[in-house]
Amino acid sequence: MACNPAGTYTHPGDNDTHGGYCHTEPSVVIHVIDACPHNHQFNTYSCTDQRPNHIDLSCSAFASIVDDRQTVGNIGSLNVWVRPVSCSVGLGLKTL
């Protein structure tokens, strides 16, 4: 997964794609382990049928693909590129 500075999705209410926060090269390898918890009390907006491509990231994964670590927890969404990779690549920060 890598931050997509050219993405067009905006979080309703802020009208900002947050593309300015993207690192230009590194990507992070994540392991998707569960569906978005639709019944979680704090995910009533993001984890719904209207947003089927939503992925929650750990703070460390999020920090790996943004330019400023201070933004982790301060911006609610990013546009990303996603592609499958072999499990042999391993988790964490990569340049793929």
C-alpha cells in the first residue's frame, strides 16, 4: 500500500484529499486480517456498505506512508494505491 497524492476521494466535511501529506516513494506491506468492524461504536461512518474499500491502518503503517508523522491521528483519511504482493516480501516499510 502506498499513499496516492493524486487520489480524488475527500472525507465529507473537510473537502481535502490529504494528498499533500503523502510520501512520494515508500510503500508499506500490510496484512489484512479482518473486515472493517461495522458494529464498532467509533466506525459508524467509515465502516459501512457505502465505503466498501475502507481499510483501517495501524498508526505505524499510516506513519510509514505520510510525510509528517505529526499528521497520524490528525487526518482521518488518505487515498492509497493497493496491490497484492507475495507473503515472502514480509511486512513493513518497502520500496517496491
